[in-house]
Amino acid sequence: MTSLAKILVVDDGPQNVRLFKQILTLQGYPVVTAGSGAEALEVVARESPQLILLDVIMPGMSGHDVCRALRANPATATVSVVMVTGLDAVDERARCLEAGADDVVGKPFSRDDLLGRVRTQLRLKALSDTVAAHERRIEAGDRWVQRSRGEVVASMSHELRTPLNAVIGFAELLYEGLVDPSTPQHKEYLGDILSSGRQLLRVIDDLVDVARLENGTIQLRSEPVSIELLWMQVCAAATPVATARAIRLEVEIHPGMPVVEVDPARLKVVLRNALDEAIHMSREGGRVVIRSQPEDADLFCVEVEDESPLEARPRRGEVPALPRRMIEFMGGTSSLRRAPGGGSVFSLLLPLRSTSVLPAEKK
């Protein structure tokens, strides 16, 4: 890595510039030069060197002044600076370090000593850059996790409260004897309690998956899957609710749809969430259309279209946080858009062969 590092040599003496350049180029370092402090700052802005060999005594702008200017500029504050001085190195060292230098070399200098100091500073710079990059990724990951947790909490509140309200409300009616047990209404309310309880269980399962995703314990188990077969299973589970509201479920599988390699359990959760919400948002007697087709050589598309206006969807037409997080983990993307006929379309793009994507890499 050090052999590729660009070095700037700054000295008002042409002979010194030639000497430094010869020593460094023989070691494979790309070298740029400047004959004054002002020129050095221009070259730094243009060439972005990884290390600067900086003479102290120069007419006009001294090496101390150049070093202070570099440290004051956020764009150059971390570039490595080795100051070179013909003054007494012991006395001068404190002044150079106070100006912001990383090291000081006295004239005359040993070739091996100079190269050793250059290599040391480049290794330290590379290590510092690596640590800084890790810190930025950690900070970005923390911000992403905090933002995502907020979205999940908001989504969780809605997803839990809706079925829980039905469970409590119908249970109170039955408990207080306000519905005759011999009537069809009594059995209907028991069915509502049962379906709402199952919905609560599904939401809790989704939350467990999200928690496992955030702590890194969830894993995808991909296998060859027929999307048509997967949709048949999801639709079979949703048919009783759809039938009760006279909603038609129409499945359109493109004839060229290939077998895909996905985690069927995780994808089934995503498809079930999309279909459940479409049924919930649809008017009685309406229809929900399910489509699957290849998008290109690497991706396939799944769509769930219902007749509800996009403006009527919860969360301002955004994909709910719980399924969206799982989709992103599977390497896919999702969106909600307006259908040509005025309804809403949930769209999912997934790789034909899915692999997990770590959340810390999100932007």
C-alpha cells in the first residue's frame, strides 16, 4: 500500500527537491513537488498527496505556516506531514510538532532514516484511515438502527392495536352477554376474535424476526422455490377472510417465470403481509390481483394490486416497516404506487438467488 502513496516534496532549494525525489522514486513512490509554501497548498488541493516532506525555512510562507494552514483545513487536516529542517532538530522539534507536524527530520539526514520515517508515517496514516472508516460505518449503522427502530415501533403500534382492539371489543360483548349464544352473530364474533388473535401472532412472529435481524442471528435458508406454488399457499390461508368480504383473488403468473432460490418462509411472510393489507384495504365485492414475472436476468418482480386509493393507505403510502426490513435483508426493494385504475400496487423486486444484506451498509 505504501508503494502507491503519493508524496509531496516542498523545498525552496531545487537541489534538495531533486535529491528527495530521487530517493523516493527509486522506492516506487509517486512524487509531486513545490518550491514554496503557497505553491505547496495549491499542489495539495490539486494532487491530494498522502504525505508531505516539508522544509521549515522558506521565503514568504514558512513550513510552520504551511503546516498550520493544512491542519486548519478539514480537507487536509489528517494528511501526514514530516518537516525537514537544517536548524537544531532538538530545539526545532517542539516548534514543528506544535505547528502540527507528525515527525521531524534534521539536515543532513540519513537516507535509511528518512525512508524509515516515511514508511512509519504512511503505515500510521493507513491505520488511522481504517479506524476512522470503521467509526463512520458504526455511526452510520447506529443512526440507521435508531431510525429503523422508530419506524418499527410506529408500525408495531398500528399492527398490534388493530387486531387487539377487535379481540377486546368482541370479547367484551360476549363476556357481558350482549350477544345471544344461539345466534349466528355470536359465532361470527368468535370467528373475529380467532382471526384477530392469529393476526396478532403473525405480527409477533414478524417482530421476533426483526429483532433477530438487528442482532445478527437471523439467517436465510435459500432453496429452489416455485413462486406460483408459494402464492397458492399464501392465497389459501387468506381465502376465508377474502371470501367473507366477497373479494376475488386473481393470480397472474408470467409463463416465463423461473424457479427462484429464496428463503420460502421469509418470502411467505412478506407476501402474506402484502396480501393481508390489500384485502383489508379493499372494498367489499372488490378484487385483488397478484402478479409475478421475471424483471431481468437477475431479478424477479411481485405485485399485489387492490382497488383502494393510495391516499387511503396507512403510513402515507409507504411500505410498512416490518416487511420492508425483511425485504431489504433479502437483498430486495419494495414500493407502493398508484395503479392505472386508481388503486394501489405493492411492488417487490428480489434477486432470483437471494443473499442477505447487512443493515450497516444502508444509506
